[in-house]
Amino acid sequence: MDVKKTRVAAPIFIVGSPRSGTSILTWCLGQHPNILPTEESDWLGPFAEQVGAHFELGSARGERSQLSALGVERNAFFEAFGAAIDALILGQRRRLEELSHTLAQHDPSQISVEFAVSRDTAEPKARWVDGTPEYSFHVCGLHKLFPAARFVHILRDADEVATSMLAFRDGAGHALVANADEAYTYWRRTTEACVAAEHALGAGVVHRLRHADLVAQPEPVLRELFAFLGESLTPACLAPLAKRINSSFADDAHPHGAPQATSETIEQARQLSARLRDSSVALPTAEARTQWAAQFQERVSFARNLRADYRRALDALRQSEAGRRIYEQSEQISRLQIILTEKQTQLAKSQRALNLCAILLLLPFFAALAAFAQGSDHAGLYAGLASAALLAYAWLRRAGLRRLFKSARTAATRVSNSTEAIR
């Protein structure tokens, strides 16, 4: 397959457990003149799985399938989407700059010079950085979309992360985790996923950066990181570290000690944290890469077969006695909802028509007033006719709308009763 490439997409992904410093490190890298900082995206990892699933659908029948007949290879299929995404994101740089400028005008406290999208329009910003922690589970898919991408695994002590997770609340006041076990499990799962990526791709693609080292010696740590990325460290990249963003703790408060809870889950996480504290990224192995790719393929297969599996499960449910009852009642609810919608539409139309009639029935009253004003002998007749017409209208409106309201209420009650029966 011949594909013309004008440039190589080489984004940077900051991965690791939430509350490990992914946000601040993203902004540090984003201050470089060649790197565009972006918000957490969340969609790229699942999208890569869908790309794999749709490639299989497009080549399922061999030469009788479109992609196979065209000679489109799997890697090229992934890379084509990656190149399009890269161009799309970099092409919206001006939009990010305008948004930052607008926010600064409306609320200067939300913008800081240490967190600039760009410092000069002349900066190339030929790469972009994404700090979505959940991409710890999607490194394989992202690497397929962007073979030249680089991944930075920021590793923070399990106790520190768990303490921060337990204290964190989002803008709506919602907690990130419910308890200590959940916090340590979250840390362990993301960390193990990142370590698996290290073993599969090696230190040339995945760089491990310890949070404690970044805090203690920011300049040499960032200098080493930028050397890994093939860029040179600039002073502006150190500036965000002087600020606290997205912190779990108000003002200058800092956590003191680790959570007091203990369990097998917590101890396993602490043991992994201790092992990783003084170790480095191991050399990649074919076995690790094969296992890692197989896990990604499981996700692809799940995405491809999800709709068919859903249909099979639905058919199996319908064939069971309980399932048939639920299906029949669901169908009945659907029909009743259609009836209810129709009744509500009829009611609205009737109200509009009756309102128009009321306006037209006012005309005889105006005629009667005009006749009275002119001293006409027919003024009383006009007034009587107008009064009779309005009385008839009032009776018809009351009776007609009452029937429509009753019909609509009956349909709504039947929908509610059927829904409760299913529950």
C-alpha cells in the first residue's frame, strides 16, 4: 500500500496512576516551543480498539472484502487514522490559543503565564502532549495509531497516591474512590499496565519518571526526560512546577502519613511500590510483547463482537419464560408510549384549535357592542347569539379536553404499571 506521508506523528502520552502528577507534567512539557499542551482526551484509547475491530470487519472475507481487495494492511490502517488525528489536533492550535485568551479576559485568575498554550505564535508546536491517566491501559492501541509516539510513565509511591485519591473531590464534590482498598487497587492496576508496556516496548519508547525525583531534582529529571523525547529543555518548562494545580489538599496542607487501613490488597500494592522504587525499565522481550499484544487483541475482539453478542443474549433472554414476559411487557410499554405521545399531541392540537375558536367567537360581541353604540334594534339579538355561542364553546371545551386528559392519564398509568411489573 502506497501512503504519502508529509510528516511523522510523534505525540507524547503521560501515563500512570491518577494523582501521580500527570497534569503538572503535561503542562511542563507543553511549555516547550515544539510541544502543544492538550486537555485529557479519554476517547483515543477506546477509539484504537474500534479501529482494530473495523479493520477486521473490513477484511473478514479475504479478497472479497474491501480492505483486503485494496491491499490495505493492518498497521497502515491504524497509522492512517493516527496521522489524521495528529493533523486535526495540531490544526486546532489557534482555537486553543483563542480560548486561553478569552478565559484570561473574563477571569484572569484562571490563567497563569506558567501554563501558557504558547508563548509566541512563531513557536512550531509540531507535537502535542496528552496526560490522560486512563491511557495506562491503552498504550498498545495508542502505539499502533502513533508508532513514533513516546510514553512517559510517571510513578508515584502507592501510599502517597492513595492518600491523595481518598482526599480528592471533583468540581461537583464527588469522590474519586470509595475506600482505601479501591485506591490501592486503582494504583496497582494502572501501574502494572504501565510496567507491562515498559517490558513490551522498552526504555526507547517508554520512559519511567519517578514523582519523588521530579520534586527533589526537577531540572536534571526534566533534562533527562527531554533528551528521551529528542527535545532540549527550556527554562519555561520548569515554571509550572512552582504552582500547585488540581490538588487534593486545600491551601498549603499536605498529607501526613499513609492511610491506616490494611488488607491483602493494600499490602500487594505496597510491595509492588517498593520493588519499583529502585528498579529501572527492563529490556523489552518478545514474550512480553506477544502477551501485551494479545491483551489488546482481546479488547479488539470484544469491540468487534459486542453487537452480535448483545443480539445473542437478547435472543436467549426472549426464549426463556421470564425473558418472554419481559419482552412482551417491553413491547406493550413501547406501544403505550406511542399511544401516550399521540394523545398528548392531540391534546396540544385541540387546545390550539379551541383557543382560535375562542378568539373568533369574540367577533359577535364586538358586533353587539357596535350595534349598541349605533342604537341598532338588533343589538340585543347579537348579544344573545354571542352569549349562547360562548356558553356552547365553554361546554364543548370542558367536555372535550376532559376526555382527552382522561385518555392521556390512562395511557400514562398503563405505562407506569407495566414498567413496575417488569421491575
